[in-house]
Amino acid sequence: MRNPTLSILFTLSFMLVSLMSATAQNITAEINALVTENYPSEGTAISLLVAKNGKTIYRNASGKSNLELEIDATPDNVFELGSITKQFTAVSILMLEEQGKLKVTDEIIKYIPDYPTQGNRITIYQLLNHTSGIKSYTSMKSFMDFARTDMTPQELIDVFKNEPMDFEAGKKYSYSNSGYILLGHIIEVVSGQSYEDFIQKNIFDALGMTDSYYGSKSRLIKGRASGYTEAAGMENAKYLSMTLPYAAGSLMSNVDDMLKWQNAMNANQLITKANYERATNRSQLIDGKEISYGLGWGRSQLQGSPMVHHGGGIFGYSTFELYLPDEDLYVIGLSNCDCGDVDMVTTRAAAIAMGQPIPDVKNAINLTDEKRSKWIGSYEFEEGVIRFITKEGNQIYSQRKGSTKLPIFPMSEDRYIFEDGMIEYNFNIVTGKKVAQFERGGKVLIGNEIEMAIPKPKKEITLDPTQLMKYVGKYELTPSFHIEVTTKDGHLFAQATGQPQFELFAYNKTDFFLKVVEAQVIFTINDKGLVTMMTLHQGGGVMPGKKLN
């Protein structure tokens, strides 16, 4: 006789399996669409892997691993990791600490006695979390002059060691590749091995990462994806001696090996759980103030869930990886161009896998001018923060007082999102007054409308199209950060590496400003009337960029 209870259980189990299968298929389809939209088959490549509970649930590649030979990318391809290398360097330091060979609280002169600290007490900890104040050698104007030159770690240290400190050690955070060069040298001093050998023996070999390498331009590396850069069109990436990124950015890997790396971190195979948590949580300045960078990892949130992450940018390659501890979800994206937006694709893929897709501005709705103007005004949030909601033409903007102005897009009459989809406003009216609910990373802030004048937009002038053509070209601000200037229909546009395109508006013949952010671009014209460089002024910083073409 048939058991009805077993029949019901079988039916429920079958329905559950079917539902799980359908969900997995939907996730795969959504991520595939995201990947191919941003990395089409005829362009440069991305290799993307998503893992849940340590197991791969999505693994795919799109684009070409070699454009000239028209070779399709595969997930087996090996890419330069860029600054994701810093995780391996940080873990190596913590391994040596656990072996009793150093302490992260040690001053660096204990291991590099002749390093000129300029009166500062600089610790290994401050190198790890970018608070040392040591100038990053990749930001020095001379960097491109020696980019092709092989150097020993000591020769590389000699390049930047006498540069003025950017600030007193421990008092600020400023990303410094120089700090990780020093860490690599300390690993060599303490272990008696080269950095390359230490990583190979103690990490790659120990974890079975058979497709991971210390970078080399001469070595034959199976599955290597060729690196590209975007100028007037796509070009082969400039040559960079791999002795220069060293412990700050020299390693290569593929998505499968990077999953082995993350699984090893979760299983505490190389360092203790306490040390891994110390590395992936926020760290501190000397006054106790927390910063969002740990020891080799950044810390933030995705859809309200804690996230640890790091990205990389190096000649010809862009990378990004993230891990969501609460979901045990790992996502790694590797690309063979220092263009594109691998960060965005990787982050959106993670949100899809979480079941909480990030809203996309392409799904923004059209509103009447009356409805679009409904929430214009000034809003005061906690701690006296003021944000202005403004309108220019059909575009609505949000601007924090004293900061940048950014476009926001309507998903409904009362809900607007920022361009990355990860920050949003929800507006309503309470007791007859406008209220703005500002949500970012799961944190909600409430702003009430106040009587305050909205800042007036800057005035612009119109330049002749022939004048605008002089500015067209690619400008190199750093080896991995370029701005491409183009013109269309009498308007000038700028697009920075990995960012959307924005219009430039002229104050005068050479000085321009952006409306979406508080930034100015000033072009330099030589005595022959040719544009030779641009200078970007933003957030108090000044970044000159030589015109490449």
C-alpha cells in the first residue's frame, strides 16, 4: 500500500529542488546579461566567479583574452591582480608575526635601519593600513621615466625614501604603494627568502594555487590574458617591469585559484581567525579614530550586509574581489584592460547572488516636470549635514553642502537612486513638510526641509567647436588613471578610467568645470597653440596629466 506521508514529502522535496534550480538558473541568466552587456564578446575580457559556502555557483568569461588573435576568454585565463596582491603581502606579515619573527607594532627601522623616517615613528601596522604618511612612488611624476627598468627592492626604496612625508605617521589615511614595497622588503629580511619565493612556497604551493605566479613579462604563463589600454582606440598596454609593483601589485592568478585563497582565509589555513578578523575589519589612526581599511582589505557594506573587498589596477588589467561574511558569498572579477568597470560588474553580480539586485538607472522612469520638481529644496540631516535637491533641465541632483553635486534618477515619484544604484532617497511629506530619507549601506538618515538658499549654478560660456577640438585626446594622470576627452555636437566630454562620461563646461578658453561634481579641469597650451596637458582640481587635490595623443 502506498504511504501518503512519503508521497507528500516526495512532492515537497521535488518542489523545493525545482524551486532551487529555477532560482539558480535565474541568477545565472541575470549575471550573464550583466557580464555580456559590459564586456561584449568582441571586446576585452572579464572572468567572473561567484561562490556560495565555498562552492562555485557561477563561473564564466566574456570577451577576448587576446584581441589581435581573436581568442575568446575562458575562466581559466590568468590575469595580473594588481593591488589585490596586497592581501598576500599582509597575510605574509601576519604569518611571520605568528611565527614570532616580528610584531606589527614594531618600528620599521628595526628591519630597515637606514630608512629615513624624518622624525616619525613608523610601524609595520601603519604600512599595512596606509597610515604611514610615506609618499606613494606611483604618484611621483618620475614614475613613468623608470617604468620599464628592472630594480631590486632596495633600488626601488631608494626612489622614494627621501621624498617629504605626506603627513605625520599614523594621523591620516592615504593609500600608499610605497608602504607595501617596504613590507615586501621586511618579509625578505625576516624570512631570508625573496618575496617571490616566500609567496610561492608558503602560499601558492601550500594552497595548491597552481595557476598563480609572481608576475613576469618573459616567462611563458599558460592561459595568460594579454593586457590592453584604451586610448583613441584599444591598444596594447604599456610595458611595466614586474619588479616595480613587487609586493604592492606583482602577483597573477585566475578566478579558481582566488577562490582557493578565500576558502583558505575562511578555514584559517594560513593565519588564525583572530588575525584574519583583524585584517578584514576597520583599523585605527593613532588617535583611535577608525578608518575603513584594515590590513590588506577594505571594509564596507553591500545592500546593508558587511563586505570585505579589494581592487587592483595595473598597466593593462583591472580587478576586484569581495566577500560577504554573513552570506558566505565570494565574488571575483578579473579583466584584461585598465578600462571598463570591473568593480561595478563584480558588485552587481554579488547583489544578484544575494537575491537583492542593485537598482539600475536604465530602469529609471519618466516624470512630468511638475513631479520631477516636487522634492527640490534644502534638507537638514543629523549633525547639521545639509543636502540640496536641485534641478537643471530634466536632471535632478543631490549635493551635500560644501561637497560634490551628483545626479539622481527617479525609480518612482518618491524614490530616487544615485548612479551606482547603491544609495537612494525616499521622499515623503510629514505634517505638511518635505522629509528626505537618505539610505546608504543599510544606514538610514532622516532630513527635514529647511529654509536655506540653494547654491546657484556656475555660469558657463560657449566656445567655438574648432577650439574644443584642440582638447580632444587622452591624458595620463597616473599610469593606471587616464581621462579621455572627446567632443560631440559642440560639447566637450571627459571620461576617467572606470567612470561614466561627463560634460565639461567652460569658464574661459582653458578653464572648465563639471556640474555633476565639484571639480575643475584646466588645460595647458604651449606657445605653438597646442594643448600639452590638463590639470584636474578636485577635493583639494591637484592632479596634472600629460596629453598622450
